[in-house]
Amino acid sequence: MIKISAFGIKILAAVFMVMDRVCYLLMPELRILHFIGRLSFPLFAWLLAKGEKHTQNVYRYSSRLLIAAIISQPIYSRYSNPF
């Protein structure tokens, strides 16, 4: 059995996410990259749940996630819409 660290899973999920964005923006007819890219969300969600399980202060962990979401949402909304 292959063991992958949490950091390795983050890198894998980030690569999948980049593949999805490249497929969406540059090669929309290549559907396989889109399907592979959709695997990034379950990986990130699993890592989020594992982080919550291992944290000592759930409120600090949640507040850091909220701050990251507030910062990243306008950027994502600006650059994900092609119009």
C-alpha cells in the first residue's frame, strides 16, 4: 500500500485543480482533464475534516478558514468568470 502524507495529498489536489482550470479555460473540448480536476474537491474536503479533527482550538481553525475564504472569494470570482 502506498502511503501519502497530507502535504502530498494537498499537492495532488492542487495539481488536479490546475488541470481543471486549464481544461476550462484553454481546452474545453478535452473532458478527461475536467473529470480528473473534479477530484480535487473531495481531497481538499477530506483534508479540511482531518485538520478539524486534529486541531486543539476549533474556533481558531474555523476563523482562519473564514478569513482565507473572505480573501480568496473576490479573487476567484474575478478570474473564474470569462466575461
